[in-house]
Amino acid sequence: MDTYLSLISDVGFPVVVTFYLLHRIEAKLDSVIASIHMLAEQWKEEHP
């Protein structure tokens, strides 16, 4: 917890919140990208 408090005091609260949210959304975006690629492959197989 001390690490987070020192980070907040060094760079500011908005920057810390932004990095936290970007870190959380990264895995979800990877999943969405994989789904889009899979959908494109299925579309090519069904509609030659």
C-alpha cells in the first residue's frame, strides 16, 4: 500500500487511475481482438 501512496504523491492521482484502468482493460481487449480474428476466419470458411 505504501508503494501506491508514494506513486500517487509522485505522479498524481489521475495518472495512477489511468494506468490502473489501462492495465485492467488490456486483457479484455486481447480477448476482443482474438474473437474478431476468429469471426473473420469463420466468415471466410462459410462464404468462399
